[in-house]
Amino acid sequence: MEAFPAVPRRSDIIRAFQERGNSVAAVFPIHYPRALFRAFHVLPVEVWGPPEMDPSVGAAHLQPYVCSIVQNAISFLQTGGLDVADFLVVPHTCDSLQGLASIWIDLVCPKQPVLPIYLPRGRRESDIDFLTEELRSVHCRLEGLTGRSPSDGELLACVRREEAADALLSKLRRRRATLPLADTSYYRLVRSREYLPAETFIELARSRLERADPGARVSVKAPIILSGIVPEPLSLLQAISEMGGGIVADDLACCGRRLYPPGKSEQPFRRMAERILHASPDPTRGSPIQSRLKHLLRLAESSRANGVVFYEIKFCEPELFDLPDLRRGLQEAGIPSVTVEVDINDPLSHRTLTRVGAFLEMIQ
């Protein structure tokens, strides 16, 4: 594998952005309009937990069966981990995250303003209309908080810049097998989209794509699709590689489900809504199970994957509700799968390694 300059650190990016007089928003999973925040000179920085937190602080406010991403979010706030953020953004991804927003707005009351974003559960014309108006509402709230009022032209320019970054993200995915990057390095690169400004990610992605070699395709004994929310701990990826596996495609909420297509409308709010709702099928947006199954089957065919690993956060209801039907449909199509449930606070367990290792051995 070829060496590349390191992906910029999250803390360095935040510090540099704020030193230029800009603001930072801590954004929780999953879908939100990056362009809208950038138009207000606000850098969205995503918070997927984070892992390896002491969940006891968050546990005082939540039921024990709430997922560790939400448990850790409260702990992270209460222990000062979010002090650097100027805003907290909580999309209505699931009941647990909606509950998180309610706790922060009504009970905990952090020093930062909390901005919920309500997402529709469909792709109908009425759903696009609803999300368009919801984004207008967020825009009005940001106007009051920042004192800025970007024009439609400025908003549209930000949308197109994000579209350019997402086009390169999709290109990285399509050329995955030709990139001289191990899975760990590849996902560090892809997940830097969670915090890098679009213009910085564009430069980074182009530098990696320039090194792609179509004649030197990486092959693995047990190619898999990785599905789920987030691949934590990152040591999972190294372990899969050491066991002879390789991730040739993903259906992860933090990556593959957010390959947003370009919008069509010249009206910026509608264009942002189109992009979010026309992304890959996602249970948190109410996508039908049959749509998800067809998507996974297409991924398996295009990537030549031998199986699917569902790597799930414990108590993630949107994910777990779909699994029986998804796995049954994959099995009927001749594609084996395995489910592993984890808590993002836990280290990679021997039980998980044994389960994944046995699956990889089976599909070789």
C-alpha cells in the first residue's frame, strides 16, 4: 500500500476555521444540509457518539436500552467535549435522537443553541415539500443566531460546492479497488467528509484519485459488504483484513448511505431537500425493506461481494427491525450474511472477532 500525507485532524480543522472568525456546529447522525450551514460560515462537524466515552453521565438521563451513540452524546456534552461547538444540531433520525434533542432543549439546557431538524419518512413530492420548508425554518433560525442573511445565489453556490465534494466521494467508492489504500486508510479518508470543509475534501480526494491504478486492482479472499451505522472501533477494519476479508462496498449510515446525488431544482432549499431524500435507501428515512434489499443486491453484484456483514449498534431499532427480512431476501438470492451487535464503548471483543472470522472463512 502506498503512503499518502495524513488526513487532517479534526481538532486542527476546527481551530483553523474558528480562528478565521467562523463558527462550528456539532452535528449528530445522520442526514442534514451541509451547504445550509456553510452559507452562514458555520462548519458542520459530525459527532458519532463519540466512542470510548464513560456512559454513566448520559445514563442518568436515559433509559438503559437507548443506543450508545445517544448515551455518549449526553456524556460528551456534560464532560465538556462539546465546549468547542457554537451550535448543536440534532436531526430527527430516530426516536432516541429526537429524545436527545428534547432533553437538551427542555431539561439539560446546554449553553449552545440546539437546532433540531425534522426529516420526512418517504420520497414523495409531499416529502420534498415538507423538507424544503423545514430547511427554510432552519435558515430563519440561523439568521437570528448569526446575524447573517445569505442570498439564494450564495446558498446555491454552497450547494454546488457540496455536490462537487459528494461527486468525488462517489468516485472514490467506484474506484475503491484501484486505490493503493488499506481499508483503514480508505475509511479514514472517506469519513473525513464528516468534518472537512468541502473545498478541503475536494483537494484531498483528488490527490488520492490521481494515484488510482486501474491495472493494479486489489483482490481479497473474502470480499464483503459492510452494513450498519458506523464502523467503530476502527480496529475492526484491520481485523477483517488480517482474517482475509476486504470491504469492497458499504451500506453504512456514515458513508455509503450519504452519497447524495446532485439536486435538480434551481431553488436552493428544494435542491438540498432533493439531495437528502434521493440518497441510497435508509431505514431512518422510512425506506421500504424491498428497496433496501434491491440496493444491497445491486451492491453485491457490482462489487462482486461474497457476503454481507451487518455490524449493528445495540438497541438501534431502525436497523434491527429490517434485519430479518433483509437477511432472508439475501439468502434467497444466494448471498450469505451475518449480524454482529456492538456497543461503541466496548473494545473489539473476541466474540465479535470469532463470529466475523468464521463468516469470512465460510465465504472464501
